[in-house]
Amino acid sequence: MKFDILTLFPKMFVSPLEESILARAIEKGLIQIRTINLRDFAWDKHHVVDDTPYGGGQGMVMKVEPIARAIEWIKSQDPVAWTVYLTPQGKPLNQEILQQLSLRSHLILLCGRYEGVDERVRDLYVDEEISIGDYVLTGGELAAMVVIDAVSRLLPGVLGSDRSAKEDSFFNSLLEYPQYTRPSEFRGVSVPEVLLSGNHEAISRWRRKEALRRTALRRPDLLSKANLSEEEKKLLGEIFQENQVKEGRDGV
Ligand code: 4GX
């Protein structure tokens, strides 16, 4: 999969791509990442990439021509390249959108700065607008990095093969269960007995139950979307009963 990043700050991408899983994916040729400095496509004497907004107001707007030239240049090499603009005004990013993006062969990630891009960039070049969350960054670069990271790990061969299979079933609709590793006791806090028991049936049941508990407590919105099995509904019933007992003790 190819990623082209259109940015005024290409260096922001250097070290995140030199580490760990993404570095290995690049090395193995599973992903190809190019940073393209939009300033290189500003052809006036001073390579100007921004200008004041028509109608007046605060800040600067990114000019249409450098972005247009950069995207047209990429598309002349690969007409199916899909252009994504990172902006708080986009669709909220989730695992389903990432799954869809991971099926494409070539993404162009447009990183805006200042007050954003001239609206005609959207009109003429942007295929999809994505937001990584309801907060404001200083630019689209970190959002683009999030997309690259989360898409890459969905590509075949990027994670260990045992890691990827697990992912989609259970994990997608529920939060993960608590994990522990050695030591079995730390500052008086013990690892749950069952995890040391070697009873795989009991361990699996405990994990499903704790994943349900966590989801019910922290993200009830996810639970209503999840397709729960009869077994899971039973576990959820147990959790609610346990909570009522606890609330009774707490005087609720
Ligand atoms: N999820 N930003 C875009 C420039 C901008 C300003 C105004 C449009 C209108 C962000 C996010 C994000 C900061 C990227 C502002 N664009 N991107 N940038 N949240 O906060 O994706």
C-alpha cells in the first residue's frame, strides 16, 4: 500500500516511521510512504503556500494551486489514488472506516495548517474528509500519522499472523479484558487466581466476562451495538447482579 503525505512539515513524519512495526513494514515493502512538501509545488519566487482569507478575518488559508499541482502530479502516476483530508469537520474515524481505507492501494493524506485549505481543494480534489476526534490539533500531520498507523496494522503481514486473526471477532465490539504478567503479586495487589489456574475454559470465561464488565461500565454505547451470544448475555446478567449487590453494600 502506498501513502503520499502532503504537508508543509515533512520532518514531523521521520521518527514515527523509523520505529518498530511501521519501520519493519516499510523494510518488508508492505507499505510505501512518501512525504511531499507542498512548498515544492508553490512556483512563485518565494514559494508562498498561504494567503489571507477573502472577506477578511483571522489567520491564513492554504492556497489552492500548490495542493492542486501536487495532487495532479500524484494522480498522473496513479489515477486510483484516493485523497483524504484530515479535518475536525470530517467523518469521525473508527475501525470500520480504517478497514475500508485498508482496501485501497494508494492514499493521499492532505495535512492542513492554519485555518485550513481553500474550499476549492475540497470541491475539486478531496474524496473523503476524516476527523480523528473532537479536539483541535495544530495541523493535520498527527492525524495523518494516526491513519497511517491504524491502516498499516490491518494490512496482511504487518502484524504477526496470530495477532491479526483475533482482532475482528470479539475485540471490535467490546473493550479488552485486563492483562497481567509477572510478578503474581505487586505491592499487595495479586493477579486474579483463575489466570494462574491453568484451567483454559475458566480463563476464557473470566476474560469474556471482564471484557463485558469493562464495556458495560465504560462504554455502554458499544454494548448496545454488539451482537451478544446467549453465553455473553448470561455473563452480563451475572455482572449486573454483582453490581446490585455492591450498590446495596454502598447504600445506593
Ligand atoms: N482530526 N486539525 C486540520 C487545519 C484546519 C483548520 C480549520 C480545517 C479547518 C484534526 C482532527 C485537526 C487541526 C487538522 C486543524 N482544517 N484533523 N487543521 N481533529 O484538529 O483531523
